[in-house]
Amino acid sequence: MIDALSLLLLVYPIGALLLWLAPGDVSARRLALAIHLLAAMLVVAVLVAFDPSQSGFQMVSRAAWIPSLNIDYAVGIDGISLLFLPATTLLFLGVSLTSWHTAEHDRIRLPRLYHSLLLLQAGATLGVFCALDTILFFLFWELSLIPFYFLVSLWGVGPQRSYAAAKYTLIMLGGGVPLLFGFILLAFNHADFSGAGLPAGLSFDLPTLLNTPLPNDLEWLVFVLLFLGFAVKTPVFPLHTWLPLMAREGPVAVVALLTSLKLGAYGLIRFAVPLAPDAAQELHWLLVGLGVFGLLFGALAALAQTNLRSMLAYASLSHVGLVLLGIASFNLQGIQGAVLQLVNFTLVAGGLFLLTAFLRQRLGSTNLLSLGGAARSMPLLASFFLFFGLASIGFPGTSGFPAELLVLVSVLQTHPGAGLAALFAMVVGAGYFFNLYRRCFFGPIQHPAVAVANDLRPRELGIVLIFALLILFFGLYPAALLDVIQPAAEAWVARLQ
């Protein structure tokens, strides 16, 4: 019998196939919505079955995949990865509903293609969070590139959408090279080369590799390789150049997935640091330095933007710098804050980009020159945008506050200078958000389309209301998340000691 976790990973690709096999009179968007809701129910089943008091991997499922190389289909979750499952499922559901009218004017096959690609992307993303075999993880990691390429190149909103999609894909493929090389080195380190032929004891199993010590020089090499592979996708400054381009050229709802789901940062927490703990601690200055540069550069660059999408992209880069500082603290508060901040990204950055998508659907632009006075005709949209923006800068009462507070406390203890830089970047972050919000939603109406724009429809209001309620609940009661993270976070910190 297939367990709930494996069934969750199967429902998305099977759903994408059903979209193509369904009769022509079946609505692609309604069928896709049903698949997303089915996945949400499976996530609830996983949450109910999970024991938050345990620190190890749970709901583990294994099956031989490539037996001659000891590569298995192995999936499981712990307190660090669990929270990403409902957050990811909710975000994809929101993107699907936001794209309700995407490609409606095109041929009948194009809406099916669009929603099929979204389903495939959701399945690959969840696979990244669940994989316990490094090669299986790498498979999901690379599979996540294909849907994005077609979604951006076919449904992008900018004139350079094909270039942006190709650049993103090539950069990510390049980042996969050191990642795969690092995983192979880990497997060879566990193997026995005394016999002829393939080495015995070759292992790509994550729990096994975590218990296999590395020689110091090899540990340094493995950490650098894994860090490079994950830093490209996080993105870490200065490997961020694809993000603003994708934000400008890609479909706004799809870009919400790129800015909200920090798969690279998750990879650093799950693989790079635990597998090479000594090298990670010796190179703490690299993590801290890149985190501070990302914080400051992203905040200052966001301050200079005149487009909502570009501002949100650079703000995302700044927030990633804060996550790096939390990881580099190597203590319980730091890793709890980093994981909480990553989950918070999914809700807050996702909500901001979905609202931006609603704006563009109404006005055809997200440039400030076209958005002045938008609060007059769209008061609900403007109110929710303000709420999500406050959460993004860590306003008390929102889920951004406990996440940023945990990271700041841990960083000020371990790297006081970096902590002060983070505080300064937060002040700048408040400045760029309120400046852009004022110019976008207040003042005189400068574009005729703004005056006649409709406010949030019931479907759109339902989407953002769910996100807003979760942000408010976890801001007022963060223990609901921290209690789940703590056992796994304590085990993560214990490896470093």
C-alpha cells in the first residue's frame, strides 16, 4: 500500500496526465483545482500522522531504484521539512486560482498545458523537500527547471521572456554540476575501493551519509561544491542576476513561486551544513559576509526600483541574506529563525506577488507611473498589500516578526557586526516598502485604467484572506510552528557540536 507521502508526490504528475487525457469539454482549470485540493487533503493526512516530538525522519518509504549503484527511491520528512509541504501546496493552489483566466483566449490545448506544467512543478518541488536519497533529490531538483522554462517562455509578460527563461535554465543547470559532483564524492567516501569493479558500500542515502565522517580536505571540497550548487538557486549575492530578470519578464503569478520557494536555502540547511559541519563552521565568515552583502544590496536596490515586481525581487534577495545569517549562527535560535523565515516567505512573498498579479491583470502594468492612486478604486487590494508588506518587514503581530527576531537575537550573539548591519537593512527595508506603497496606492490617479479598475473579486479575496489569516495566526502564536521545528533543529545543531 502506498503511504500518504508517496501518494502526495504521485498525485501531481498523475493529475497532469489526466489533464491531457480528459475529454475536450472538461475544464482544465477546474480539473487542476480538484487535483490541488486532493493534494491539500493528503498534506493534512501527513500532518496528522507526523509526531512533532521526534527529531528523526518519519514516514520513511524505500524501494530499490538503481540497485547496482545502491540508489533508492527514499522519501521521508522531519520537523524541518514538514512545514514546507502545506506551505508549498497552498502556494500552488493560490497560483492556480490566480491564473484562473490565463490563456482563456488561446487554443484549448494551451490552458491544459499551463495547468499541467504547474502540477508538474508542484510535484517536483515537493520531491525536493521529501527526498532522502541524494540522487533522487537531484532528480527532483533538475525536474523543477523544465516547467519553469515553458511557463516563462510561453506565458511571460515581458519582451525578453524567452531570453529570461533560457538564462534561468542554463544558470540552474550550471549550478547542478557542482551539486552532483559533491553528492558523488560523498558516496565514494562511504564506499570500499579494495575490490575490483564498482566499489562496495556505495551509498547515496542521506541518513547513512550523515553518519559517515569525512576527511578534513574532502569535507572542505564537499561543502564548497554543495554551497555553490545551492547558492545559485537561493539566490545568494552575487549569483542573483537571474531573479530580477525573471521578475520582469515572467508571468507574475509564476514568479511568485520563484521568489517564495527558496529551495536553495533549504538545500543548505538539509545537505550542505549537516554533511560538512566542520567546514561550514570554519567558513562561517563566508556565509556571514555574503549574507550581509545580500541584505544591504537587496535593500538598497529595492529602494531604487520603480516597478513593483523588481522591488519585490530585490526585497527577496535581502531577506535571503537574513536567512544566511541565521544559518551561520549555528545555534538553535538561528536555525529555527531561518526555517521559520523560509516558511514565512511562502506566505508573505507569495501573497505580495499574487496581489501584484491581480494588479497587472487589471491595469496591464506594475510600473509606478501606471499605479498612482490605486487605493481609491481598489481599497481591499491596497489594504491586503499593506498587510503583507508589514509582514515582510517583520511588523509585530505578523509571522515575519518572530522569524526575524529569532535570527537577529542569534546573529547579535555570534556576529554582532553582522547583526547591526541586519538592523540597518531592516530600516532600509521599511523605507523602500512605504515609499513604493505611497507612490503606488496613494496620491492622484494618473492612469485612466486605475479609476475604473475593479477591486478584489470573491475568488481573489478568498485566496489572499487565507494567506493573511495564516500570517496573523502564526505571528500571534509562533509556537505552533516552533514546536514542530524544535526537535529536528536541536538535532541539527547537535551535529555541529
